[in-house]
Amino acid sequence: MAEIREKQQFLAWLRGRGQRVTEERLALLEEVFSQHGHIDAEELLKALQARGSKISRATVYRNLDLLVECGLATKQQLASRRFLYEHVHGGQRHDHLVCTACGRVVEFMSPGIAALQTEICRAHGFVPSHHTLQISSLCNRCAEARRAVSAGAAGGARQGAAHV
């Protein structure tokens, strides 16, 4: 659930741009902040409709972009072709490890990465506003499964060669 600070930020942002404050926008804000992970627009639409909202698909997509522009949500492609959204509390940012086999996503925060970002920006005359980092790799489970498959294939090839 969105805290009062986030709701006030969104309302002020909308009003500052001459946008209307609608029931659908507020319902979407609440739904995004009630989620505790990455969620796509279709999942948000279904969740809102399950709560009785008459919000349309187009309204969900349009207003998700507003939440991203406002700084209350992020939009990223993590291990798939679809965009995933997540809320941002108090400007906290994190990065992601993504398994290229199973799609598992692990969030992490690293003060070292943040410090390095600041150092790199300063060295090149930039002022950092935000960053994204996604490391694509195999999780331990998928890496082990690949090793097992490779070992089995290699063992079968050696046995086949011995029978020739």
C-alpha cells in the first residue's frame, strides 16, 4: 500500500502537469505499492479487475508510464521480452541478478556500486540521477543442471567411442 508521502508526491506531480486525479490512477498507485516484487501490466490489470475496478488496459499502461515518469515506479525488462514494474520507496534503488535459464531475479543493493557510479560520473563531468544494473548469468541451480547434462552427454560419447 502506498504511503501518504508517495500518494502526495503523485498527486502533486499530476496537478503540477495539469493532469486530473482520477479514481483509476489512485487505484493503480495503490495496487503497484501493494505488490512486493516485479509485476507486469497485465498482472496489474487482472489484480485491479479482481478488486472490482473497471480500469481499462490502455489506462493501466498509460498510467504506469506516469508512475515511472514521476519516479514512483521503475520499468525494466528482466529475463523476458515483457516489461516489469515495481514501486520505489523513498528513492531507494537496487540492482538485479537475472538467471538466463529459469528467469529467477535476485535484487541486491551495493554501496560499492553506488560509490563507483558517483566516482565515474564525477570523472567524466556528470551528476548522477539514477542508474540501472542487470547482471545476466546462470543461477547456481541452473548452472549445476547444465553441468550434469554436459557430464552425462560427455559420458555417453565416451561409451559410444569404446564400442566402436
